[in-house]
Amino acid sequence: MLFRLEPTDSEGIDLQVLLETILQSGPYRHGDFHDLPMVVYLVRDEETSDVFRVSIRDGALQLHVLPATESDGLRQFYERLCEGTETEWAVERRVEAVPESE
């Protein structure tokens, strides 16, 4: 599952700086993947124990969520994101179909 978070007014917002600020101030343990062509962080919320990946693509933050990820950790990340900016965020949820096994 993927949640795409896009600022409704992106003027003056550096998504990478914003993301790094949230992760550093959060209750997050995180690490980035240096050899990838885009920004990708593996994130663990120390308060909720939720784990997810965050990437930046096409002017949006993308939260790649595992089936075991609870909504509390995602909600807290979103709230911190909103607190860190003065814009609203459009949220889109995408669910990829799992191919049937034969």
C-alpha cells in the first residue's frame, strides 16, 4: 500500500529538508539508501513500533506501508508533517493488486 502526500501549495517547500527535519525531531529511527537515484528512508516510529519507507517522488512524499503497519504511526507522521508546514496536504491512497498464485 502507498500513501502519497502532496502539498496543495508547494511554493517554498523543500520536501527533502522537511522530511529530514521531521525524522530528526520525531521519535524516529531512520536510515537512508545512498545508492538510489531518489531519496528513500526506512523509518521506524519508536513510540508505535510502526515501520515504513518514505520516498520523495514527483513533488510528493510517498509512504510505502507494510500490511503490519498500524494507522497510529502513519497518523502521527502526517500530524507532524502538517505541524511543520503552513500548507494543506492532499492524501492519495494506492493499493496494488496482489497477483493470484496458481
